[in-house]
Amino acid sequence: MTEVALQQTPEIPDKLYFKIGEVSELLGVEPYVLRYWEGEFPVLSPKKSGTGHRLYRRKDVELLLRIKHLLYEKRFTIEGARQSLHTEAKAPKAVKSARTPKRVQAELFAEDPLPDIRRELKEILELLM
């Protein structure tokens, strides 16, 4: 794989929430760009902590990667990217994912979930402090 291809699909850490600085670094864009995209793409709505800091979930980061791809690599306009995301969202769910409920359940419980739950609760506690 080329260096450019590696930059296009960064590895998203296995965390429950990401701060704006982490997401900014992961995507290679400035935090103000992420805040701007929030206003332009209604589907993007990170949670806010009690202190008002943005907390992005994994699905938010994946959506931001998709937005960046549409804008920077496919050269879509903001409106074009918005329409593309809207069209993708309307696509039948069976086409979007080949994972069946039993397969998802098997993936979720392939190993003991308690260590992951403890880690996620610890991350939430750290964010609240």
C-alpha cells in the first residue's frame, strides 16, 4: 500500500469518545474545519460534555472521514457532499451491510465483554473529571 493510501484511511483507536483535538489530528484537518462541517452537515452532531467540549463517537469519526473523502479527494462541493451522504442514508439497509443480526451478536460476544466495558467506563469517568 502506498503512503498516500495509508493516509487516506487512518486507524481509528478503539475508544468510546474522542475530543476535537484527537479527531483533528486523526483526520489531518484543523479543529475549526470540524466545527464548520458540523454546521454544514446536519447528520454530524457530536455530544457535548458538561463543560461544553465536543465528544465525537466512532460513528462521528467515520462520518467525518467520509466527508473529508468526498470534499478533498472526490472534489465535491459542500452541497454535493451533503446530497451524497443523504443519498447513501436512504439506501436500503440490506445493501449497506451484509452483517446479519446473528453474525453481529456472535461478533459482540466472541470474547468476554467485561474488560471492554470497564475500559469504556474508565474513559467516560476520565472525561467527566
